[in-house]
Amino acid sequence: MTGGEVAGILVAVFWAILVSFLAVVLVRLAQTLKATTRLVADVTEQAVPLLADASATVRSAQTQIDRVDAIASDVQEVTSNASALSTTVASTFGGPLVKVAAFGYGVRQAMSRKDEDTQRERPRRTVIVGRTAPPARSERGRWGKKG
């Protein structure tokens, strides 16, 4: 065998090994692509219903938010109406009620002074089973003043 024939055989063996290696790589790549295709198909099968459910949930949430907005605007309107009504009632009845209260206070003060004058005229005694108890202490406030 000559050197050219040996080199040709070596090149042929090298190409055979290279082609075998490339064939194994291509087979594994084909298997990986098939597995990826199945995975994408499964994910698509599961994702489409999930996306439909998520879309329905978002629509329902938007409906509820619209309702809450309507309720909040109604509450704001009621609050402003109640505030206006309170202001109106206070301005309409406030002055006369204060005057009536002041008049009532004045009448009570006058009546209590009349009662004090009556009590000063004759001391009050309490009768307990045939005995007479001493009169009660005078009602003095914290600083010794009446009232």
C-alpha cells in the first residue's frame, strides 16, 4: 500500500466517523424538536382556557369597579346633601333654640333663687321617728360659694 492509499483510507474513515457523529447529533436534535413541539402544544392547550378565564375575571372585576364607582358617587352626593341640610337646620333653628335655652336657664335660676329665699326664712328639719334632726349643712361649692 502506498502512502496515498493509506491517506485515502484515513480520510475515508475520518469522513465516516464525522458523518456518524453528525447523524447522531441530527437524530438527537430531531427528538428535542419533537419534545419541544409536544410541550408547546400542551402549553397552548392549557393556556387558552386559562386566558379565557382570566379575561372573564377581568371583565367581572371591571363591572364591580363600575358599580363601586356609582355607589361612591351616590354616597358623595348624599354626604353633600346632608351637610347642606345640617347647615340649613343650624342656621334656621339655631338662633331661636339658643334663645329658648337661655330663657329656660333664666327661669330655672329665678326659681332656684326663690327656693333659696324660702329656705333661708325657715330652717328645714327632718323628723325621724319622733325626733328632730339638725338642719343639713349648707350646700357650698369647692371655693365656698353657692352654686
